Amino acid sequence: MYRESTKKMKKNTKLTIADIAELSGVSISTVSRVLNGKMDVSEKTRKKVQSIIDKSGYIPSLKVSDS
């Protein structure tokens, strides 16, 4: 799985938060909590997610929901 996931990161495709979650092996909510600096994520999980974010060059969308 790791090799497949790194292949996806090497392509110049824009990753979504769902992609980061899948590559990290965590939920979308967990990735969101890491991105928002919430403290209710273990250090180990935070480091794993942040590593994927850093390696992939992920940039969060600035879209804000109207709801």
C-alpha cells in the first residue's frame, strides 16, 4: 500500500483531504483536526498525517461553507 500511495503523491495531481486521510490511514476528521491544530490528536498520528501533507505538497482549499 505504501508504494502505491507514494506513486500517487509523485504525480502532479491535486490531493484532497480524503486522499490525505487514505494515505495516512486515518479518517477525514482526523486530517481536519491536524490541519486546524486541534490538540485531540495523538502525537504519533499528528506526525504521520503531517508527514504525508509535507511530502505531497498538499494545500488546503480556502473555500468556506455558507452553512
